[in-house]
Amino acid sequence: DLHSFPTRRSSDLHIVVELLDDTAMGRAPFGEDEAARLLSSLRSARLLDGLRGSPPADRAAVVTLLTRLSRLAHDLEDEILELDVNPVIVGPRGSGAVAADALVRLRPAAKEAR
């Protein structure tokens, strides 16, 4: 679920994405081509292109992050019930992206096994 769309300049961008119901779904695990396609399918993806004089965001870093998260979700699908990464802070092209916060909810059986 790409509900946690990467944010850049506004800490409230995730609210806009939620308001517009601007989400995309992919079946994990997916590679970088699918991650790029999912990202580009969002109406709000243009915000990463650099509007009103701001520099373009590091789309490649977002694609890498999404790909890695999809692999993590797939590899731990028996243990993870929910994975929410929000916000993702994306810098200008070439500077990377970082998950500022994440919530992982484990499945009940996974909790009991620990």
C-alpha cells in the first residue's frame, strides 16, 4: 500500500494523499520497474518532479525504498500483520530518502512464538 506516499516540502502532504485517496497497490515482492510504475501511477507523483522552482526529488531512492519494503513484507509475511512507514522524507535528486517513522504490527501467532 503506497498510502505512505513520500513527502518532501510539506509535513502535511500525507493528508492530501489520504484526502485524494491517491494510492497504488502492488503484490510483494516487486522489483524496481514495478515500484517505479506504482509511484508514477499516483496523481501526486508530479510533486516529486520539482514544482514552482523546487528541485526534483530523488525518485530513484523512493523506488529503492519501496522495493526493499516489498521484499521485507514478503519475507516476513507470516510474522507481519501491518507495516506503516510514514513519513518518508525525500531529498533532492541524488540525496536519498529516509523513513522517519515506522509501525510494525505482528500477527498474534508471531507474538506468541517470541
